[in-house]
Amino acid sequence: MLFLFVRIVEEILELSKLQGERSMFLQVFRVMRVKKQKRHRRAVRFYTACFGFREPFKVLCDGTFVHHLIVNRITPADTALANILGAAVKLFTTRCVLAELKSLGASYRETLNAANNLIMARCDHENRKSAVDCITEVIGENNSEHFFVATQDADLRRSLQKIPGVPAIYALRNALFLEQPSSFQRQFAQSAEEERLHMTDMEYNMLRLRKKRKLSDDKEGDSSDAQEEEDDVSHVINTNVKRNGSDVKDKVRFKRKRAKGPNPLSVKKKKKSADTNGTTSGKESKHADGTVRSRKKRKRKSFAPNWLCNSRRNFVNGYYEHRGHINPAVTFGLFLARKLSLTRAVFYMVMQCLGAICGAGVVKGFMQGPYQRLGGGANVVNPGYTKGDGLGAEIIGTFVLVYTVFSATDAKRNARDSHVPILAPLPIGFAVFLVHLATIPITGTGINPARSLGAAIIFNQDQAWDDHWIFWVGPFIGAALAAVYHQMIIRAIPFKSRA
């Protein structure tokens, strides 16, 4: 029986490791989602830069895509598409798509109603065509309307990859995906870019004619350059005559560069001059001998008294040392493992008992009827079981609890399984849950002497005190066995370091 409970505790620790693996899986899923978003943004930038797509993007939807959105409840559709494209969208469809949905019967009525709310793309077909043919004709040879085509038809998506500048969108369950540009589309964009970089024949002929015209103009202007220079000099001389009317001509004057002053916005304001009485500013004071002493700003002291700061610091330190025992059996086990001093262990037990008494009193004050009907919640050995059965149940249940506390807070296990994020309350809570399932039919689950004492004192009936010794002896024996088993056997086994 003892080893069975030890096995249960090990299963609890394995469950905590699975919880850590689940968090690692969520982290991997988050990374995959970020990569998917980056891949979609890269494809959208390719179409906007090479084929002139602009916001808001226009999405042409066929009946299969709208039906998939309705079945998988991907609503609102414009928001879902805007998330993968990173911009606002407008949803379009054609009359041929609506006619095809209408012909499919009542099973597609909800899809037809949703498609009627979309914007109608221009479709000049007098007679109804299939949705594939209609969308292919609307797209044309170069997708002049810059449509994103949303369809679940794989054949249609493959045919659209052979048309330059036609991005395709499809859905898998409740996720939307944007297909990456095909090799044909990338080659088309590269060849178009190279054509824009090279001159056409017409541009080359125009450049050659311009060079010829410039050379002919230069030859004709050489003869007249000398005369034009003389005219310019005479014009400059005439403009440099003084304004007083004399024939004395001024020299050509150049503007001298003067040293610039400092920026007025970056200059500090001048300090005010001292008063006539000879007094100095507030930060300086004169002694009797005339020396000036600077006065530093004093630090403002805290209004909180020292005893309050010390008590708050001691409370925080005590919390981390305490680790929330709330059980004299746990405290007793930690004392035997030399993790608590005798004084602190006794103090913890006294406070735990006082807390249990106060809690039982509060329950009695607020719930008079259920309190008396359920016997005040006092622990007793239920009919059909002997006192030996109750004592054994309390010993085994407390052993499981205290052993779980030791295992979950063991420094050696933390060093071995440091890659697994685990919270100590998680396996301890599982252990308490399993012990309650096993021992409630026998003793009502004590495993906490403080809890049993508080309920017995407040209820104060003979039946509450008849078997009360079981709920002190049993938990203390179980805590001692758990401490010995963990310290002498488990921790004596050297763990193997991972190479």
C-alpha cells in the first residue's frame, strides 16, 4: 500500500512535467504563427511592389470559399482576411457565382445569403457560366483590377499561378492561407524589371538626335561667344558706377563672411545681478568672515517609521522561508529533515492551531444550521471502520502529502529537471485531492492536526474527542516516515547528470 501511494506521487510529478511540455508546445505554436504571418507579409509586399496592388485590397470570392467560411464559422470574413493581408479588404463576387450557388439547392441557402452581401464585380455574361470560367474571364490576362482570388478549388489556384499578378487565398479548417508567388510570377516580375531598366529603340533614337542637335548648336555659338563676353563686361562696368553721378567706377565687391554668433535658443539666460544690499541667492550664504558657503539640497526623509519598514521586511523574508505550511504535520516533517529550527516549528504549530480555531468559529457563526447537522466538521472514524483503519488511513494519507511536499521542493530535482517549468503547489494540490478521495469515507480526511483541533474545540462534543488522538498521532507518524524515506533513501541515490 505504501509503495502504491509513492507511485501515485511519481505520477503526479509526471503530470506536472506534461504541463511543462504543454507550455513548450504552446511556445512552438506561437513561433509557427509568427512565421506564417511573416510569410504572408512578404508575399503581400511582392505583389504591391511588382504588380501595383494598393490598399484596400480587393478579394474576389467564389462559392466554395464562402461556403467554407460559413461551415467553419470564420466570421467576420473581412476581419479574418484583413489579418492575413495586414490591411483593409473589400470582398467581391460575381453574378455567375450567385447563380451557381442558387442552383445547388436549400443546403447552400445560408452560403447564398452571405454571398449576396458581397460587392458585385462586373460580369458581362448574358448566359450563366461556371464560377471557374467567370472568375478566369474577370481576371483576364494580367489582372488589371488587382484582385486577390479566394477559392477552395485547387485546379483553379494552379491555373491562376500561370497568370502574372494573381495572388490566391485558400482555407484549411479555421485558418486562412495566402499562397506564395509561383516561379512563373517571380520570373515575370524579374523580366519586367529588367525591361524597365533598359532603353527602348525610340528612347535611343531620341537621345541620339538630341546629341546631334547639341553639337550643331555648339559650332554655331563659337563665333558669337567673344562678342557676348565683351557685352557682358561692359554691362558689369556700367552697373558698378557710383550713385553720386561721378565717373569713378567702383570695384567689384564680394560679400565677406562674418563670424556667426551663438544660437540664441541654445544660450542660457544671464543670471540676475546681486542685490544692492549685498545679499546672495538662496543656495549661497555668507559667513561672518565674508566667505561664501554653498548650501546643498537636503534629502527628504521617509515618513514611514523604522519599525514599520523592518516589520514589512521581516514579513517578506518570513514568507519565503515559511513556504505556506498551514499544517503541523508538514512543519513536523520539515523539522525532522532539519529544514526548520525547533523554536520556529513550535511557533508555526501554535499559529496554525489558532488559525484553525478562528476559522471553525467563523463557520459556526455564519452557518448555524449546516454546522450542527454535519457535526461541526469534526473528524471521527466512520461506522464500519475500526480505529486501526482510521489510524492507518491518516498515516498513509499524511505520508503521501508530506512526501509530495519534499519531492516538489527538492533542490536536487530542480537541478535535474531545471528545463521543466513547474510550480510546487500543482503536485501538492493533486496529492491532497487524491488523499481526500481515498480517506473521506474512512475518517473524513484529517491529515492536518490543526484543522481537526479547531473543529473539535468549537464543536466541543464527546464524539469529537473520542477519536481525536488518531488525528494527531497518525499525521505525525506519516510525516516522520515521509521525512525518513525522502532524506535517507531518495536523496541518498545519486542522480546521473545528462551528458
